[in-house]
Amino acid sequence: MQAWPHYTKNQLANLIPLLNDSAHRQRAAEIVRGLLDRILLSPITDDNTGKTILDVHIQGHLAGIFSLAFKEAGESKTAQKDSAFAG
């Protein structure tokens, strides 16, 4: 089994051209599904606004991608390889 960063990088390299080609979008969807183990959606109340928002909990390699992206962007979202929380 490949280490997850290398696996993910390889999958993303394959995904980008496929997303831009309508003839291969189904393959792109398969790649995205391969990066996901589970998605949990929960309505929560935002403490700052009082509005109901959707909390997204992602498990799998895609959560690791989000973690890296949040770190680079200086975001305060909680994310790790096995799970990501995004409100």
C-alpha cells in the first residue's frame, strides 16, 4: 500500500484532467469516491450568528488534503487524515 500523501497526490494528478473532460467525468467521480471513506452531514447552530448551518465531517484521504489546504491557507478548520470538520 502506498503512503497516503503519495497515493493522494497520484489520484489528484489523474483527477484534474478528467474533471475537465466530459467524456471522463465518471472516472473522475470514481477517483473522488476512492478518496472518501465516509461523509457525515449534520445541521448545527452557529454560535456567532444563531443560524443553522451544515457541519460536514469527512473521513478518508480527502480529509488529509483538506488538512493540508487549511494549514496553507491559515484556516482554523479542524482536519486530519481520518476526519475533517468544515462548517
